[in-house]
Amino acid sequence: MTNSRAVPQEQIRHQLEFIDFIAHMQRDKQPRAFTATYGCQQNEADTQRLAGMLHDMGYAKADSAEDADIIVVNTCAVRENAENRVLGTIGAMAHLKKNNPDLIIAMCGCMVQQEHMTEKIKKSYPQVDLVFGTHALWRFPELLYRAMTGDKRVFDISGDAAGEIAEGLPVLRDGKVHAWLSIMYGCNNFCTYCIVPYVRGRERSRVPEDIEAELRALVREGYRDITLLGQNVNSYGKDLAQDIDFSDLLYRLNAVEGDFTLRFMTSHPKDASHKLFDTMAACDKVAKQLHLPFQSGSDDILRRMNRGYTAQQYRGLIDYARSKMPELTLSSDIIVGFPGENAQDFAQTLELVRAVGFDMLYTFQYSRRSGTPAAEYPDDTPHEVKQARFEELLRTQDACAEPRMKAYQDKRLRVLVDGESRHADYPFTARTDGGLLVYCAGNGLEIGSFAEIIIEKTALRSLFGREVRA
Ligand code: 5AD
Ligand code: SF4
């Protein structure tokens, strides 16, 4: 079954032809491509698709922008500082272009999907040859061909906000252990601070057949840790003709044979249901890990964020999830300094952090995004006050995380070894089922294999363990 929003296969074939044209054009060279990614896992997954196309066009991987024939910068628009970092990076590339006029500099992703940004790049960043937005990602081969063969800069931020899904394009993953698997794109929630629904368009789900086929291929290739991606995975399937929700999808994927772990992100509390937690508890391959952003502990702020739940409802969800999965690893996102946030609102955020007890928090200072409703909200909280709140939040979380991490001391855990570390005494990195980082030691450890370990030492953000021989 195909999705009604699927890009027609003949258009995908057309892109594959452009890949072949470019590969042919470069058959006597050994060109190199450098990619840089800002922002979320979805962006990392998108870059891996671009890397797959570049690979098939004949590009080898460049280790740095300095030795590249093409540079692709995949951008993020969620906060202003990410945008500023991108512009700094692009600005610094002007001299590379001077030294090598044949160099192609491309920018893509969420930041350039905004019209005012494209205008800025047109005017102030002449070194950029190619700009394409999130909706044009699958047309990269054709756009690059035009940039290589034409004498004009190429800009394409067209595309339907209702969105399309492109299946059948190549992908080149980093490493051999961990893989991203996109199950849906876009977001319909319109939280008032967030730019994502404007730059990534409406929610659209891949059909389960395509997702399962990709999972099977990954497992066959030896990937052991697979993260299902979507801006809001809990609304998976709502746009599909068939009757399927995220829990149904988890059951279906859990039934795929093989020794692997499934994770997912991100969940929205408004759509996280008891059914989801029952499913997680029942599915042996689904990691007992939950990233459930609550953003603020104040009901007033939550309402003005358009989040669709209260702090009490959030706590109820966590209580239920923990009753089903006592070992659950829990993380969340919080925004500090939302317009109008007062001392009492912030105190409620701290209270929620203390009451729930998170293993990990991702904390952000509010960043005004033009075009979003919150950008128009009045705000009289001074910057220093926001900064002080932010620091207090970090201290509070550290104080909560410490005993949680200490509780792992001397525990026996099954981990997946996923890389080499810089610790001489613990030369491998590994992940627990809950996704915590463990530095490991042991002669029998092998990257890409599961191992039994005993925790010897704990720190605030990681654990240290030694292999237990059977
Ligand atoms: N300012 C600060 N943080 C933001 N996020 C999204 N938009 C903004 C913004 N305008 C945060 C939210 C979200 C995470 C991915 O980024 O916490 O969950
Ligand atoms: Fe942004 Fe809210 Fe959608 Fe997350 S759920 S991407 S915070 S609008």
C-alpha cells in the first residue's frame, strides 16, 4: 500500500537519473563532500539521506570543509542561537570559495525554509550556491545538477506545507550500530513558541509497510539500536487511510525477528495514552525509555503555550507509566523565560522537576521566533532574571539526578556496546536499555554486541561498568 502523499515513483526515478548524470560528470575526478548538521535527530536523519545521494553521485566523504568540493549545511530554526551559529559558519566559508571558485556551498533545512532567511542569504551570503528547504530535500540531485551546470545560484524553498513523502532514495548512515528510522514528518500542534510546524509542514505518516521494510533491512544489516523518529510520534497514523496508531505500529515492529532495541522520540503528553505505556511494557524490544517534554510546570504558561495538558495531567501520565515500567528512564524538555513567565510560574516548573525526578533534562531559554504567536506576546521579565532561573533549573536537576544515578551502583545491566571511548580504564561506550551512557571495560566487549556488565562507578551524566563473564 502506498501513501496518498507519496511522491510519485517516476519523480523519484527522475532524481535517481540526476544522481547518475552527476556521477557520470565526475567519473574522472575523486570529489569529496562535507556535511554539517545543526539541530534535532530528524535533521541528522535528513543529512544521512543527503549523504546517501552524494555517495551515489561519486562523492567520497571529506573530513573537513577545507578539503571538500561540496559543502552541505543542514540548518535548524528552533532557536536563534542555532541560526546565528549557522550564519557564522557560512560566513567563515567565504574564503574557501575565494581559494576554490569551483567549490559548491549548499544550505538546506528548517532555517532556510523561512522566506526572510532565504532573502538574507541571497543578499548577504553570495558564497552560497544552492539553497533548498525541507520540502525540496528529495529534489536535491536535480537542484545540485542545476547549480553545477547553470551560471545562476539556485534557490528552492517551494513545496506544499501539506507535505509529501519520498520513498526509495538512498541513505548513508553513520556507524553500524545505531540507526534513525523516520516514521512521520511535520507537526500539527502549533505550540505558540515553535517554528517547526511552519518550516516542516503538516503531519504525515509513512505507511507501516514501508517502515517495517526499512526496519527489516536495518536488522539484516546488523543495526541493533533503532530510534523511530517523528516530531510527535503519538499522533502517528492519524492521517493514514488505514486504522493504525503508534501503539499498533510498535507491536508490529516488535514482532520483527532479531536481537535489537527500538526507541522512539518525541512524544507529546497531550497524545501519550495509557495504551502507549501498556504497549511499551508489553513489547520486549521496546526500550523502557521515555522522552516526554513538559516545557513548563505552570498551567497558565502551558495554556499560553497551547500545549493541551496541565501539570497534574502530566504527573498522572508519569505515575501510570512508572506503575507499568518501574525501571523507566525519563527525560524532558523545558523552556525557561517564556513571555510573561513570573516567579510563581517558574517555582511550579521547579516543583514539577523535583516531584517527577528525571534522569535527564534538556533545558532551553525561550527564543523569540518571528511568525509564531508567542513572538507577539508582551514580556517584561528582564534577561538577567531569565538567566538566573535557567541556572537554578540546572542546579535543581543536578541535585535530582545525583541520587538517581547513584542508585545504579553495583547493579547488573544489559548494555549495547556502541563505540570506543577516551577513558583509558573504560575503553568502550555503551547504552543501557533506558539509553544512559556507560563507559565499559572487559576483554570480551565488541562494538555492536550486547553485554552484561556490573556498574562500578557513577557520575552525574554517565555510568562506568565492567563486563561480567558468564
Ligand atoms: N525557544 C526555546 N526553546 C524552544 N523549543 C522549541 N521552540 C523553542 C523556542 N522558540 C524547545 C522545546 C522543544 C525542543 C525541541 O526545543 O523545548 O521541545
Ligand atoms: Fe514544536 Fe510543539 Fe510541534 Fe514539538 S509538538 S515540534 S514543540 S509545535
